[in-house]
Amino acid sequence: MYNVKSDREHPVKCKRPIGAELVSIRIPTVGYALIFRWLRSPQLGAAITA
């Protein structure tokens, strides 16, 4: 899904939040999962978010 190691070595991508290790890879992964669940089932998405 996301190649963190190659982004850290890339001259431009290393400045992005995940490549620069400012944000953990878990945050976007969890965010993506919540958005996907919300779109598939708004009631389940609301329950998980709450």
C-alpha cells in the first residue's frame, strides 16, 4: 500500500509527513478504514467513531 522506506530515501518525498516521520503510518491507515466503513454503512461508521 505505502512504501515508507523508499519515500524516506526519495529527495522530494522525504519531506512529506509520513516520509519525514512526522506522522505514523497508522494514522492514515485508521483514517482510511473509518472513511471506508462510513461510506459502506453510515450507522456502523457512526458507531465506530463514537
